[in-house]
Amino acid sequence: MKKKIQWFPNTSIDILIKRSLIISKIRNFFSKLSVLEVETPILNKYPVTDPNLSQFVSTYFLPNKEKKYDLWLSTSPEYYMKRLLAAGSGPIYQISHSFRNEEIGNFHNPEFTMLEWYQPGYLMHDLILEVIKLLKLIFKCKKVDVISYQNIFLKYFKIDPLSVSIKTLKNIAKKLGITNLIILTKNINNLLEILFMKRIEPKIGKKYPICIYHFPRAQAALSAININDNRVADRFEFFFKGIELGNGFYELTDAKEQKKRFQIDNKKRIELGLPKSILDLDFLNALEKGKFPKCSGMALGIDRLIMLALKQKKIQDVIAFDLNK
């Protein structure tokens, strides 16, 4: 018996039309705000340092194969967009394909669509309000909840994540039956991440989208540390129906601090048995020598956004062809 060849798309043409209309709404949203749409390369000269991201690598050959070197598929357009900001672009956004290896499932595909934008002059809460306007437009919801990382832990665990002991966290994990995930963990931040992912994230934003802000400084990623409370970073995330939609920052502008964080990432990579990444010198030079503005930025997963807006169960239901197709 011949194997059936499945050449057809994952979803219906009707869903793809609705997807297109949502993306048009997003473009119109930014057009009204006079935010410039940009395009940046998908092939990158430098790999990311983040030990939690696995990249696709390709090889570029010069004519006649005189020389070759590696290029990495973009996990996010962030660094190129920040170089545009440093060159004086003003507010910008991009809808682009991004790529992450070793990621697949109902809410993941190795190739996915990312919306990323930056607003010079915006503080963290300014951009949170703008994201809320966009989500209300797409989801047609009445409100979006906002709560701090500290208060969400007080609500679900009655502990302060900014001062809790490792012993308390391990006792909570034991009561929840997830000791197997934390046996070898000696880092408070890792324990907080596990508890958040396993016990808070699935429960939040069931009726309305929700924003969690002021993550611990150890989870700062590329965000600035809060000037009023150096225990927290000016970082925020949006969730809906227990699913992460996107990640935002009041952006780090200090090139020396950024280089230090890259080096810390590389140290973690070595500890995990991963190859050390080459630092993106073009990005660091843009921070140091360009006119990089004080600004806030947001990265949002378009496929998840559309999946939830169209009441579908997985992102494969709203993209034309996933990896298996």
C-alpha cells in the first residue's frame, strides 16, 4: 500500500484569510502611531549567547569556494533593530520569521513569526499600556490585568520571591510533587523559574490577558535594572489563557554591562557543555558608539496571538505549513 502524500496545508484557507486580516490590523495599528516598519537580515554573522536558545547554523561559501564561514538563522531581529535605533531610526517595528532549534509542540514551531517593536522615550509602563491597546484590539477584550512578579508569588504561594530562602522554595516544590525537577538545583532564581512555569503560568490570564512586570534582576536578560529597587529588572511578560505571548524590556543601554551579561551567558554555556558563542561586536559597538536612545521594546509571538484570537488549540492550526508539512 502506497504511503499517502500529504501536500496540503495545516489549516483552511478561511483561517489563513483571517490570519492575514489580523496582521493587517497590526500594521494599521503601528501606522497610526507613525512607527516605521523595517526589515533586517535573517542570516546573522554572530550566534546568540543565551544558553536557553539553540540556533540553526548554515555555511556560506564565497565564489569558487575560496572561503567559507558560518551564519546563524535569527532567533529574533532584536540586535539588528537596535543597531537601527542607534543609527537614529526612531520608533520601529518588524514582523519577521525567526528560528529556534530544538523547539516543537502545540505552541512551538522551529520557524515562527515574531512581532518586535521599539519606542524611544518610552519607560516600561508606557510600553505596557501600548501592548494593552494592541491586545484589546486583537482579542476584543474589555481589559488586561497587570500585576508585579512579587505580588503574583504572594498571591499563589504567600512568599516574597525577592527575599525567600532556597529552603522554603524546595519545601514548596516538595509539597507540589515536583521535587524531581529541583533535586540538583542550588540556585534560587532557577527554583523561582520552575515554580513560575509549572504552577503560576498555567493558571494566569484565563479570562483576560495579563501582564507580569518587575522580574528579579537575575532574570533581567536584556533589560535595565530598576532605578528604585535594584532587586528587580524593568522586564515584563504578557500571558493569555496560561500561554506566554511576549516579553518586553526597558532596554539596557550600557555597552559594558551588556558585554558583561554576554560573558556570564558564555560561562553558563560552558557549564552546560554548550559551545562558547562569539560576542556580537557590531551590536556592542552600536550601544557604545551610536546614539542609542532610552527606550522600551517588545517581542510578541504572532502565531500564538492569532491562535488565541481565532480560538484554535495549537499554532499549527493557524500557520500554512509547519515543520512536518
